[in-house]
Amino acid sequence: MRALIINCTLKPSPEDSNTHALARVVADALRGHGVEVDDVRAVDHDIRPGVSDDVGDGDQWPGIRDRVLAADILVVASPTWLGRPSSVAQRVLERMDALLSQTDDEGRPVAYNRVAGVVVTGNEDGAHHVISEISGALADIGYTIPGQAWTYWHLGPGPGPSYLDDDRGHEWAHKTGRAMAANLVGVARALAALPLGAPPE
């Protein structure tokens, strides 16, 4: 079983990323369940605006799309900015919109029988809103979203220190991240054993 984590931080490599640090907890838990984990920091790639698989002119989304479709489990990890997912997360979701119209050899949407979850960090309130926005978009595309397929770290309303600057709340965020990983793997295995069929005509 394979997982892909798309980190939608605004920080290019090799800058430290709070979002990467919390996503790594989920990645380690997934590996503990025997899952092969791949990750990509989206901002390191030239992902052009659009809603198709390849908009040309040096667009690097097609390579990431291949990694998305190679994964049984997708985790979108985003910081919170102004109470919303990052602009990078929105760009990734817009590019994934192309999957809506694509089907496999059995006529199923290509995202069927794949599961997805969300990791959120931020030094302001709004984690549940970000989780809802990303989860809703992924469900629209065809992913199955298990119960409690998320974890987050926020210290509450107003600005404050970031995840890597403060140890408060880490125990809860990590415990929730490990539960998230277990739920993602459990549902992914269930779908592999009893996959969804093509929607009725």
C-alpha cells in the first residue's frame, strides 16, 4: 500500500516547515502500518494555474499527478492563512479538479477506492474550517474520507508561536495523527478488499 503526502506550505525547501513536521508524525505512523510513504512539497514545483492535467509551458503538475494516482492514500497538509487553506493547497486542489471527469478501465472515477486525509498547522484559529474545505474538495473528486482522517496543531485564536516554536499541544496532535493514520489504512484496506463499483448510469 502506498501513500502520498502533499505539503502545501508556502516555504520552499530547505526552509523548515511546521506543516512538514506534523505531517511527518502521520508519515511515520503510516510506515508503522506497512505503508510506503512518498512526499512532495508542492511549492518546490512549477504548478501552473488551471484545471487540466497538463497546461504545458513547463508545467510540473503532470509528474505530481502521476504520484497522486500511484497512491492508495493521499494526505494534503496545509498551513492556515487568514483562516483558510494556503494558496498552494488551493492550487493543488484546482489541478486535481481534472480527475473529476476521468475514469478507470471499469468506468469508475479514478479517485474511487482511494482514501484521503488532512494535516493542518497554524498560529491562528481556523483548523476545522481548513479541514472541512480540503476534505470537501477531495470528497467531490471521489476520494473516501474516513472518520477522523485529520490532525492539526493550533494554539487558538489570534497570532502566536508556530508548531516548531512551542511544545504545547504536540501530544494531542501526535496522538490524533496516529489515529488518523490507522483510520486511513483501515479504510484503504477495506476498499482494496471490497472496491466500490462504477456509479449507476
